[in-house]
Amino acid sequence: MDFLRRNAKRILTDAAGYALIVLAILTGWLPGPGGIPLAIAGLGLLSINNAWARRLRDYLVRRGGKLVQFLFPPNPAVQWLYDILVIVLLAAAGWLAVLHAAIWEISLSVVLFFVAVFLALMNRERLEKLKKRRKA
């Protein structure tokens, strides 16, 4: 019992981290960002008390920026292609949402919308510009 009193905070933090990762796995297939934010939150909680989670989090933070630079290079032609893709995806999402004949079409519409918003924010460093405006 004394062990539980001394380590209650650590046990609860780790349990919440593992629960968030399990929820991320269970909701990852749903439309929208679902599992990714939950997995990141779970990893963040686990990294408080566990060295392996801290190393994994640091690795993902270091490598994440390189992936973004690879996927969204500062090339004007690529940036315009992404902008055109965003417009096409938003049009397809709107068309599927209006049509709404089947549940899979509505689900696909939601997925296309979130993909388009993600691409629009990441392209041309729009997300970074929004963050700077919020801080100012």
C-alpha cells in the first residue's frame, strides 16, 4: 500500500498515457484527425516518467521538421500544385457532402475536407504565419 501512495501520480500518468494510445488505435480509422492527436498526447504523458517514450518523442520532433520540408518544399511550382489540389479536394468534399446518398460518401467528404485543410495550412508555411500572428 505504501508503494501505491508513493507512486500514485506516476501510475495514473502512465495509465492515462497508455489509455490515450489505445484510444488512438481504436479511433484512428475514423474520418478526421482522430488518432494522431491522441497518440501524441499519450506519448507526451508517457515521456514524463519513461526514458524510452522521451527518446521516441525527441526523435519524432527532430525528424518531423525534415519530413515537412521534404513534403512541402519552397518551390513555387510545387506550392501551386498543392493549392490546386486543395481546391479540387474541397470541391470533391462539397460535392460529396451535398450528394450525401450513402454514409461512405459523407465519411469520404469529411476525410477530404480535413486533408484539404491540412494541405492548405502546411503549404507555403501558412501554419507558421498563423502562429506568428497569434503571438503578436
